Amino acid sequence: MAEVHVLDNYYLAITLLITIAYQLFFFSIAFSLKFDKLTDFAGGTNFVVLAIITLAFSGHHHARQIVASIFIMLWGTRLSGFLLFRIIKTGSDDRFDDKRDKFFSFLGFWVFQMVWVWTCSLPVTVLNSPNVTKFPQPAFGTGRDIAGVILFVIGFLMESVSDVQKYRFRSKPENKGRVCDVGLFTWTRHPNYFGEIIIQFAIYMIAVSPAAYHYVKGSAYAALYATIVGPFFLTLLLMFVSGLPLQERPGAKKRYESGNHWESFSRYVKRTSILIPFPPQLYEKMPTILKRTLFLEFPLYVFDPAKHADMGKVREREAEEARRDGRQSGEPLVDEEHAS
């Protein structure tokens, strides 16, 4: 089968147009029906669609193309399937509570999802493109291929297992509000994020092999290496935009102000690495400077009650707890203003 040339020889334009159309289609459903259940499903399955189309268009099905394409399809299918299952169980997504009725705010999320899908698909998109497949390809099984496969398996298992562990933990009524510190979460507070990052770099490592071994030349050589923007974009997204910044300090702030298992959460944070898996016994004793640098627990994630807590909410909670304790003990409640 001859390769298909569409708009450009790297499939950048056609994959961008497909992504925009795909996301706008699901956005129209989500906004019109105020329906949250398809949002993450649309993101994950978009990766699958792009991989299938670019692989079919390429006309050349080298083992490396097939493996890289299957890997991103496996990841996208598992992610979208799990998130669809979870949202069906929970009923709604509270990320959109302040956006669901606002057209441009809600659309903004979907535009960002377009960028995420298109950018993170770049290694597979360019690998399958005519400007790369026209060159001879190294036989699959290079050192980079093997390393990429191993890393993918590790990342895929980490993300999949941690998602299941957290879901099962939170599904038990007795764990309501408790800190999830089971399984992989004993070694890292965000094993799913770490696994996802590993997956993206693994796929890139496989995709870049033709350039790394100098089988492709010229602009194709540069293009393959440039696709590292995909895994880097995902890493920056999780570390500085929509992942850790929305989970760490805001989550700690909410627990502190509500008194929701704050002590156990504080101990968990001190002994558990934020992202890179590490034995908790060693991490707890590690100097703060190493945590803030080598282990990526940057100051923007750290919650300081004196700086970040709403002490008014804390005092209200403490007063309410005191009143509740007084009622339970049978002691009369005295209004201090009128006690005299």
C-alpha cells in the first residue's frame, strides 16, 4: 500500500484538524447536555484515532511503527476506559462545576485538551509520516527500542495498578476522607502521574530510534528529535499546570481547614515522595534540600498553614467541634457574651 500524503509530509496539519473536529464534536454534546461523562473519554480515544489514521496512511508498516502505535493506543484505550468507568460511578466531574454553564470557560478546557492530545501524539505521528518512512529503518530491537519497551511496561503497570488501587481504596465507606497510602501510594503520592510520564518518554525513545542510529537524514532527523516536545509537554503539564499544583497545596489546605485526617495526611506527606518512587523510611529522614531539588517537591506544592490557610474557617470548625463536644458531654453551653 502506497503512503497517503495529506496537507504536509509529517501529518501535522491533518492530525491537528482531526483533533480539533473530534474534540469540538464531544464538546458540543457535553455543553448542550451538561454531560461530563464523555470529557476524559474524548481525550483518551483521540490518541487512538490519530495513531490508527497515521499508521494506515503511512503505507509502510515497520515493526517499530506498529509497536509505537499500539503502545499509544493501549495507553489511550486504558486511560479513557478507566476514566469513563469512574465518572459513570461518581456521576459528575467537579472540575467543571464553575465552567459547565459558561461557554468560553468550558470551551477553554477542550481547547487545552486539543493541544494535549496533538502534542503528546507527535512522536507516533512523525514516526508514521512519509518524510520518515521513505528512509530505510533499523531493524526493531535496538538498545533504544528495548529500553523503550521496558519503560513502557513499567509505566503502564504503574499507572494502571495505581488507578485501581486508589479506586478500590476510595470505594470502601470506612476509608472516606482517609489518606490513600496503600500499594504504590506508599512509595509515591502520585504513582499514576509518574507512570504516565514514563510511558510518554518510552514511546518517544522507540520513535526516535531511526534518527538516533542515523537512518533518517535532513529535516526528518530533526523532526523526530523535536517530537520530544510531546513527553516534555506532558511532564510540564502534570508538574506545573493541571496535575500536582491542583492536587498538593489545595488538597492540604482543604484537609487542614476542615480537620479531615490532617495529622495522618501531614505524616504521609513527610514520609512519601511527591512523584519519584522512593522507600518511605529513607525519604522521611532525607534533608529538606534534597526533597525540594532532587525529588522535585518544589515550594509551590508545599502547604504552610500560617501562610496559606484561612484561619477564619479553622476557628469556625474548632468552635463547632467544641459545641458538638459540649452537647455530647451534657455540659451546658454558655454564651460568653451574655454570661455576665
